[in-house]
Amino acid sequence: MTPTRSRAAPITPFWLRLPRFFLFPLQWEPLLYALVLSLCSLLVFVIPLPFAIFLIELGILLAASRYSFKVIQLSSQGFLHTRDFPPQRDPDLVNLPWKLFAILLVMSFLIGGLAYVSKNLAIAGWAVVSFALPAIAVVLVQTASLGQSLNPALWFSVMRAMGWPYVALWAFLFFLSGGAEIALPLVAPLVARWMLLPLINFVLIYFSWAMSALLGYAMYQYHDELGIDLRFVPQAAPGERDVSEEARAIDAHVADMVEHGEIDNAVGIAYDAARGAESDLHAQRRYHRVLAVSSKTDDLLRHGKRFIELLMHSKLETEALAVYQTCIGKDPQFLCDNPAHVVSFARLQWRAGDARAALALLKGFDKRNAGHAAIPDAYELAARVLIQGLDRRDMAMPILQTMKRRYPKTPQTEEVSWLLRDDDPTTRGAKLAG
């Protein structure tokens, strides 16, 4: 097999692709489907039943919602264009609209109960639920479980995986949700009165599918952090990623085997492609993802060490961290070939605002890597996180004492000494003597 070479690039953030989400419902498949669903509302003039309009609109809502969940799920797996959507139907998607309705119903009862206690509590509850809705949708699409979608811990895990961009995602979705109210007064005067109901349906469907495309893409952007396995590698714009047709064909073949439970065969194919292309990030990424869903833990750990080195060499620290976390999840004793990478991962978590995750990575670093040159950096970062992130200066003080004893003349020790200058008795004594 001829090795395939690819230049991996970070996935374009969703906030830089906003115009594309408005164009998503205008592709042929969703556009025609939206038109058909909208025109179905004209059946109210044909069916002379008392509740005809309710039943017809409920059917349209149900069909549009199922397609929304399909867009979210497939977009999160890498299918960014409807032309690439696989023909297979996922039976789990059928009931997701009803489960979402049940979730909203439960939330409404809870907020109503809070209103009996305090109006302010009800407002706070509504704000929390509103902010959590994108995370709830993510959990629902991933698990198809009503119970798990009601678990606030899982909502928080989604927010934590995305970090601060989750706030931007929520804001964009919030404004999109009001798009129909802005668009309808502008276009309603352009149609005859009998076409108003189809127009209203079309506009509502358009904005709901644009929102679905945005949410699905955000999940795709953070697929490693959310534990989503890509089934399709989208063809990126020129300059973003150069993936050959051969590589895309292998991706599709491997994804199909995984979907049908032929994991060992998928691993074999991915291994053959990766073996002849050790510096090919795309091939190594494919092999890692297939190993992650297989039972070949030893192979995953061996490959993980090499893959982390390749990613760090390519300046892809975030992806390297995700690979490291996958390996740690399989074997808590997993070690990188270069322990300094773990310090880099902890620093990445610290910069992302997750102090506890940074500390978790640094815990026991000096014992696991006795004598390594990165230990002073690990001490310094741990102390900084404790001081500036958790306000636990008391826990940072023992670290400083250890640093003074083991690494008295290093810049890291001087930095921690300065951070604890008001707490260190030695420093305070020197100030008083001065």
C-alpha cells in the first residue's frame, strides 16, 4: 500500500464557521424535505376534522425534530454535508423528540415547584435549565437515555469538555432560536394569506436545522473531549487539510466495519495503513481511534506512546492530551516516553481554567519520574495552581519547602518563593531584617 501523507490541522472552531450553519438547511436534501413538511400544513384545508391542525402540526414537528437529531448525531461524527450522510437509519433517533419533550416537561414541573417556594428560585432554576439545554441535547444524542439526560453531572461534563466556548455556543443557539421571530414579519407580507402556515413552518424548520448543524459541528470540534468516534473524515477546505481519496476510502471502510461489529478486522486495516506511514497523522489518528474501541489495550498503550510523541512534535497539544487521557483511562499506570509532556498537558488544563484536572495530572509526578529534569517545572506548576486557582496557599507551602531542599537555585523555586512571599517565614524574616 502506498503511504498516504497528510497535514493535520486543528478543526476550524465553530465560531469561525457561523455563515455555513445558515447555509446547511439550503442543501438539496434538507431544503426539499423542509418544503414538503411545510406544504403538509395545507392538509388542514382538506381534512375536515376538529383537531386536524393540531395533529398535522404535531406530525410536522415530530418529523422535523427527528431530522434535527439526525443532523446533530451525524454532524458530530464528521458528516458535515448531507451528501455524505449514510443511508442506514439509527433506531435510537426515533424516540429522541419524545424524550426531549419529557425532559422539558420534568424541568417545567421542577421550576413550577420552585416558584411555590420563591420566585427568585424559579428564575434561577429557569436560567440554569436554559443554559444547560445544549449540554442536555449533547447527552441525549450520545446516550439516547432519558435518565442520563436528566443527570446534571453529565451536563457539567459536557460543559467542562468544551470549556469557555460552551458559553459562546449557548449564546449563538439562543440568538438563533429567536431568528424565526425576526424573519417572519419580514417575509410574511410577501405571500398570500393561505400560505402563511406553510411559511411559518418552513421558517421554524430552517432555523431549527441551522441550530442542529451548529450543535452537531460543536460536538465534532470537541469529539475527542466528548468521547465521540468519527465515522467520516470530512473533506476540508484547501489549506486546512490534505487528505487523499485513498485515505478517505480507508476511513469509510474502517467505519463501516466498526459499525457492524467487525472490530478486529477494522484494527487490522487501520494497522496496515499506519504501519507504512509512521509520520502520517491521519493514519495514526485512525489507528488510535479504532484501538480505543477495541479490546486490544496493550496495543493501544504501545501506540499511544508513539502517537503522543508525534502529536507533540506537530504542536497538537490538545489532541495529544486527549490521547493521553484515553490511555490513562485504560491503564492508570500509563507513562509517556517523555514525562515533560505530562507537565505540558497539565499546563494546558490550567490555561483552560481547570485547576483540579491540572493537579490530577501532576499528582505523584516526582515519584513516577524520579530524577527527571521536568520535576521542578511540575512542582512550580502545581504550586501555582494551588495558589492562584484554588487559593490553597497552605498546600503550596510544603511544595516550596521541598523545592528549596532539592532545587534551591532554580528559577522555578524562585518563582514559587515569590508567589508565597507573604506566607514564607524566611521571606518575612528577611523583610523585617531589611
